[in-house]
Amino acid sequence: MGAIACAKILLDYNADIDALNFSGHTPFHVSAEHLDHAFARFLLQNRARKHCRPGCVRCRLFVKQTEKHERSTREQQLHEI
């Protein structure tokens, strides 16, 4: 079972999508550390916070990277049609 499938189950049971880990980071921040655009997109679609704390540079940059990745994926899909 993948991370997104597990996260869907947790959300079905009302888990906090912005829960902090032992280091004080949100799931979005952890997805940024692992450059996981698919999981980041899932989190954002489910109203996760974009930043683990005010001024987090890693999260801010990853939001932009994820948005760019999403645009390029959509453009690629349009060209394949």
C-alpha cells in the first residue's frame, strides 16, 4: 500500500492532515524533503497547510516546484492526446 492510499485511510478516520512529527514538521514539509510531488499534490488537494511554520523556505520553494511540476505534467498530457 502506498503513502497516498494510507493517507486516504487516515483522513477517512479524521486524522489531522497537518499533524506535526517529532521534528515539528508537517506532512507537506516531509514530502518536500523527499521531493514527492504526487504526495504534495494529494496533501494540497486535501487542504493541507503549505508551510510547516512561518517563513519555511523549503516548503515555500517546494510549493512552487510542485505547481510547476503539475503544469508541465498537464502540458505533456495535452501533447499526447
